[in-house]
Amino acid sequence: MHYRPMGKLGWDVSALGFGTMRFPLRGSWTEINEEQSAAMLCYAIDHGVNYIDTAWRYHDGVSEEFLGRTLTREQRAKVRLVTKSPIWLIESKTDFHHFFAKQANRLKTDTIDIYLFHAVNGERWEKIKRLKLLDEMEKLRREGRIKHIGFSFHGSPNTFNEMLDAYPWDMAQIQYNYLDTEFQATVRGLDYAHSKGVAVVVMEPLRGGKLAQHNPEIDLILQEAPIHKALVEWGLHFVMNHPGVATVLSGMSTLEQVEENIAYANSFPSGGLSTPELELIERLRHSYEKKIRVPCTSCRYCVPCPEGVEIPENLSLLNQAVWEGKTLGWMHKWYQEFESTDPYTYWHGKGAASRCTSCGECLSKCPQNIAIPDELVWVRRLFEEGLSVDQLKK
Ligand code: SF4
Ligand code: SF4
């Protein structure tokens, strides 16, 4: 495993970090397949991964509980354990400490290595300032309950820079990949954080798996590559190529993905990517940009919807249809199963797009700023009214 400096913190972090939002499941999002997930964690730690990232809301709290139950004392000593304060649920200092105590309890740890404000945007940054929550973070650090203070970010470039100027953060977690260099914090924000010695941790290096999807045009670009790498490998190497990136979080769902991602972290060239390699990534970026309609990362921050619409599943179907250039039989079958009452169908009860009443409740929760109700109208028109993909309006 390669290790990189963790900003100004004086320790090195594995180039690949383990994100725990996408553990394999036995059923619903809260039913983690513990046997498989434990094997994945074991493999990762045995192969040098020393950074594990979780949050209050991952698997509705079960991710933290599972880590607390599963990490052995020896494993815990080898890793930095990171979790995040659910700032959207906090209305007072008391709330902040209430959630922290529950999280520390779930994780069964005396000290959380890095505690973050989760998914900060302009509104949440105002709340952090109004409630003086940085003072509370400092208090936890003085008491030895946390070691470092940071935030994960889904806001505008201006908010990101304002936050960096307002406080000497230890780390910032941002979305960065070869499609998102001008999105949210942007690459300039990454540069700025790096210049201040803030450790930058990257999430969504593959845009929620979209940059791992093949099609004939992508495959042709890969065949013509000066150096042969897997599609995921190109995505991870692009992120690792920025010297300001400390570690790349990958939300892995199978042991095979863990094995592959560790191999890709190890294959990153020590001198960085060459010009032909960067040109190849530029071709991949162009090809994907044409094909991805909705930048949904399946983070699930938007659910539950009061009407029961399973938003990420619907948007995934929309992207699949645009990707293929048409709706296919299996897509219609899935969509029908979104309203199925048969418990034995795979997608039963997922909540079809036509349930949406355009109440707008999901809009402020989406870190990707997707116009969710508008996109759901297109899902309905594609899968209920027989519209073709060619008729989809941008
Ligand atoms: S706008 Fe539609 S999808 Fe969003 S919360 Fe309201 S009903 Fe649900
Ligand atoms: S619509 Fe937005 S909030 Fe919902 S899963 Fe997709 S990216 Fe996340």
C-alpha cells in the first residue's frame, strides 16, 4: 500500500480509504451482510488500509454499530476511525453532544480520530456558526474524545473558501473525480485547502459507480490507451494524481472490489500520470459527459420521501435508459416492480416516480442539486407514458 501525508497532521494515510456507506446487504439498507462486510474489512486492514470512514446516517446507523461490534482491538489500533456529526438533525449544543455520545457508544471507542460536520453547505455552515459548534468540537478535542476536526462538503465554491478561511481545519472531505473538477469545492478549492495544509479526503471518486460503467465507446477508448488499465483504475488514478489528495474513499460492496481497489492504489505510478494518460482520461470524460443525464450518486440523503418515492432507484433507471439510448424490457420490468405488492419480486414496493407530488422536500437534501421532481416527471413519462429517450428534453 502507498501512504501519503495526511495534511499537516504528521501521520501518513493509506492512498485508499474504506468508505462504509455501501456495505453488502442481506435485504434492506439497514441489513448489512455482516459476514461479507467483516471479510472485506479484514482484507483491507491486512493489506494496509488505515482509514475507515463512517457516518451517523450510513445504513441508518447500522454502519457505526457494525464497526463497533466488528473491529477487533488490534484492528482498531491499526486504523484511523472517522465519523460525522448529522448537522441537519442538530438544533442546539445539547443535540451536538447527544449525537456524539451515541456515535462514540455505537463505535465502542474512547476516541474518534476525526470528527466531521457532515455534508456541509451554505445553510449548514451558517448553523455551525450560529450554534458555535466549533467551540463544542474544540471541547471534545480538549477532553480527548476526538483527535481532529473536519467537515465533509456539498456546497458552493464560495462557502468552501469561506470555511477554509474561518477556521484552521484538520481535514476536508470533498467530491472529486474527472467529471466533477468544477463542481462543489472544485479543483481550485482542493488546491486552496492543500495550500493551507488541510488534509483533503476525496469521496465519490467514481461518481457513485457511474465511472465504472462500460459501453462500446468507452471500451474503444480503453483499447486505444497507451497503457492498459481497468476503467476503475483510471478513475482512482486521476484522483490520486492530485498532490493535495491525502486519501481516496471508495465505498466498496464486495470483497472483489476491495481486492481490485487495493491493487489499483498500489499500481499508481510514483511519478504521477503521464501526458498521454491524462489525455486518455480527458477522452473518457467527454464520452461520459454525453451519456449521464442525472449526477445522482445514490447517496440516499433524499429519502425517505413522504410519498414513498424511491428516488435513487428511479433516477438510476433514468440514467440507464439514457445510457442505452432507449428503454429496455428489464427496465420496464423493474419499474413495474416498484409498485409490486408481491414480496418475492426483487424491487417490490420501491415507490414509482408517479407518486411524486412535487412537494420539494427532497430538493434541499440533495448534495448534487438535482431537480428531483422534474427528473421524476421524465421517469414517469418514459416508463408509464411510453416516451422515447430521444424525446427527453435537456
Ligand atoms: S418532491 Fe417528490 S420525490 Fe421529492 S420529497 Fe416531494 S414527493 Fe418525494
Ligand atoms: S437524488 Fe441526490 S440525494 Fe438522492 S440519492 Fe441521488 S444524489 Fe443522493
